[in-house]
Amino acid sequence: MLNNSNNQKQLQRASEPTLAPHALQTTATTDGAVQASAAAATSSSGIITIEPEEISRSKELYCPDNYYEEGFEDYSIVYQGKWKTLDVAIKEFQVYINNPYSPATIRSQKSFENECLILSNLNSPYIVQFYGRCFRPVPCIVMEYMPNGSLYNALKGSQELSWTIRLAIAKDMIYGVGYLHQNNVVYCDMKSPNVLLNKSWGAKLCDFDLSKIQTHHSQASSPYGYEIAEGTIEWRAPELFHGRSRNTQQSDIYSLGVTLWELATRKIPSRRQTDFSSHISQDCPPKLSTLIQACCDEDPKKRPNAKQITDYWQSEKNHFTEFSQTFLPSYQLSISMSQAGSSAQPENRDTQDNTDLESLKKLTIN
């Protein structure tokens, strides 16, 4: 499992079932020249260092940190480009050379270091592939290029997206979050702009500069040395607006539910939105619509965890309540106790997540 020590262990390979051959087949691979260059530049940390003359930028793709936050100062820009002969995306972290101690520069540097650490240890067909990092002229990350852009832009566009495609995207997002939680990574920024689409409409998660590491015995640790609620407001769980709250796996699940709602409605969530039954059309498959309601429960104790969601999506059940009544008695019991106002102490969801997700490791990818 990923931890905060200097001796980082590579995360276990994704253990999702083989339900997304497009994601496996379209993962970019480097050619011989790039592989030889990468092998020579690999640092002691196992992260490949790429020289600035090896990469070229062709066009700006997007600024991932300025979708909705008015007045928020961008500190990263993503470009399409080349690394040797390979099509890549280059995430450039903005630093101010003339003011290296400014808050914006310090935050940008910490974001760069945190994303390199997290992303270099992830290995899943549902996570964008990391190739290496470059330090000059500004810090940047070189990663897999996804030609269909972000889910956010796809949903805003006019192209028809069938329910078959949307359900496949939903599945990829579910498995991506499941993989992160299996390895004790709290995503902290689940939203449609951070879901990228390859040429076959396979979805992969990206942008891990806010992500945190959670051990079995502690809260998620912040990459910035202090604890605040991270994530974009429109997708942020309601409990994160109260006092000294911290991101958790349960808040990730809420953000996943909001993103699934976007996928079902092609609408943009509003700030502090609580009603996620609105705008869902009658032709939306109940397998998706009922999962959205379960994930977006305002009470984090009532939300399913990633293992339960993954099991549900693999099952033949088309209604989450039906699935939970049959296979998740502990989940139903926790809801019943909460609704009845029981004074009994609720179970420790962090411990439950870590325990339940152990069984996810038994699944294999062909």
C-alpha cells in the first residue's frame, strides 16, 4: 500500500474485472527509442526524469483548475505534445520565477511533488498513464494523451452519447475510484473535468495533485502539511462544508455520485446542490439512477463504499436497493439504525472500507 515513508512501494495492479477491453487496448505504450531514453533517465525514486529538449508542446488543451472557481488562480495548464515520437499530454505547473516564495509558487510546487508521488505509483487501466516528469523551465508531468478530452466537455457538447456509452463510462469511473480506495488513496477531486476519454470512449481518472494517502490507522494526510477540505465546490460532499472537516473515502463516493448525475443528465451541478433526483430522464437505466441516489446521500454513513458499488455494478441487479437488501445486510442495518435514531455507536466506516476492499484484490485482469 502507498504510504508516507521514503521507501514507496508500488501500488498493487488494478484488480477490476475485465469489463473494459477498450481501456486495456488503448493504453499508450512507448516505442523502443523512448523506452531506452526512459531507462537511462529513471531516478532512484523510480520516477523517470525527462529532459526539456525531449518534449514539445503543440497546443493548449485546458486549464484543469479553473472550471468553476471564480477568482481562483490557475497553477497548471495541460498541453498536447510529443515526447520523442509518442503523443502525450503535458501538465505544466505554473511557478513565478521572480517570486519563488509566493503562496501560489509554493502551492504549485507541492502540487507537482504530490501528483508525481501519487501518479507514479498507480497502475490501472482506469487511471491515466504516467510517463515521467520534467523540471525545466517549469515543473511538468508527462502523461498519456486522451484524444476525446474530458467528460465535462463531452457532456457540454452536442454529440449524442448513447446509454451504452454512458454506462461504460460510469463503469470505468467506478472501477477507477475502487482502485484508488483499495490502495488507500483518497481522490479529493472527483469531477467530470478530471475524467478523460480515449478514442474508444474509455474513461480514465486524472489530476491527483490534491489526492491524499490514508493509512489503516490514521486520517488521510494532506500534501500541504495542513488539513482542509479539498475539491471543487460543485462536487464537494456536504460534510466538507462544516468546520475542520477532512476528505474521506465517503466524500469521494459523494463526488462520484454527483459525476454520475452529470453523466445521466448532461447538466452542470450547482453550488451546494442537494437534490440529485431532478433532471434524470425516465429513460435513464435504473441501475444508474438508483446508484446516484445512494452515493449522494447527505449522510456519509448511509453511502455505500467503493467495494459495494463495484459488486453492485458487476451484479445482474438493476436497482441498488434490491441489491443492498440481498447482499449487503450490514449496509441496510446501518441505514435502519440511522433512520430509527438509534443511540448505538455506528460502525467505523474507514475500517470497514479497508476490510471490504481487501476482497477486491482477489479479482484479476486478463
